[in-house]
Amino acid sequence: MDTYNAFIPFGIAHVSTMLIIGVMMFVIPMALKKVNHRRVLGNARILAALLIISELGKPLISVLVYNNQLNTSLPLHLCGIAAFLTAWTLWCRSYRSFEVVYFWGIGGGIPAILSPDLLAGFPHPAFFYFFVSHGLILLGVMYATIVFRFRPSFASVGKAIIATLVLMAVIYPINLLLNSNYMYLLAKPQALTLMEFMGQWPWYILALTIIGIIVYLLCYLPFLIFGKYEDKNNHQTV
């Protein structure tokens, strides 16, 4: 039987890992932007490949190492799909996919890291795999933001909301077909997460949807403020 230390929310290992991810998701893109101007797309594609390898490796490790069922191990949670969309954004330098994946990556990835669906704590391999895979998503989104200089618009918020609702509508019947719980549309996660305080099914889904819209708006807020500041400076220098 696999024995492990239980994951402790906001314990030393959790907080330290979040700090490392928070620093690296800004430091690495800034460093690559300054040092490798001619390798912008090449570095993006390396990161895209890492994202794809990470997500394709998840079901293999889950099934072959931990003897989990394949139907519940597919990368069909929001962050899994966001990883592939982030890879597409980086590989193709696609602004259209960035408009959605920025909100999925930041608005979904940060809450996942703050309140992970994780039973095993440090130093279990599942602990590292979870945070590395989610950290790669955040790194990829910030690479597109800092190095590609992609910026979401207010219309991007609406596109992300619609894309999320459509994705939920697609994943729900898949859950029924596979007897799975992707995007937690049929039940709350086993681990203690913020969803525990959002009521029972289906009310926690409604709560998640409302909170998600608020989070998306908050994700856009820095660009709204910075855009106005930029416009003001440009006007003054004319």
C-alpha cells in the first residue's frame, strides 16, 4: 500500500512551493525576454512541449504507477485543458487562444494552487507533479503576456466566460458516460478545498460559476488600470 504524508493546506511545504512558483512565473519570462530576443518563439515552443509532455504523462503515471482507472485519469479538468490551450498559444503565437487561456490559466491555476485537490503531501511524487504541472501553465501564460506582450481586452472576459460555460456543457455528459467527475461537475473533490464551503450539489456549481466570473474580472483589472495609465502617458507625450 502506498503510504504518504497527508497534504497540509498552507503548511510549510505548500507555502514554500507557492512562493517558488510565484517568483518563477515572472522571473523566467523576464529573463528570457531580455537575454534571448531572437529565440522568443523557440523558447515558447520548448515550454509548449513541456506542457504537452506533462499532461500526456499524467494519465500514464496515474494508471501505470498508481493503478487508477483511465476513465478518471484523463486531462479533462479545466487546468488540463488549459495546459493544452496554453501549449497551442505558445507554439502558434495565437492571440485568439490567449484571450481564453489567460483567464483559465490565471483564474483557474492560482485557485488550484491555493486550494489543491491533493491528498499526498511533500515529498510524495504526486505533490511535485501537481505543482510542476500547474506551475507550467502559469509560466506559459505569463510568457505569452510578458514576452509576446499579449493583452486581454474587456471582450476577452466575455469570451472566456462563454468558453467556460460551453466547456462545462461538454464535460458534463462526458462525466456521465465515463463515470468520472471532471471539473467537479458531479461531486466535490475528495481533498479539503474551498468548495467544501460552497454548499451541496448543484449549488456549489452555481457558486463556482459566480466566483469564476468575479475572478475573471479581477484578472482583467490590472490591464484595465495599466491601459488607462499607458493611454494617459501617451497623451501627455504627444
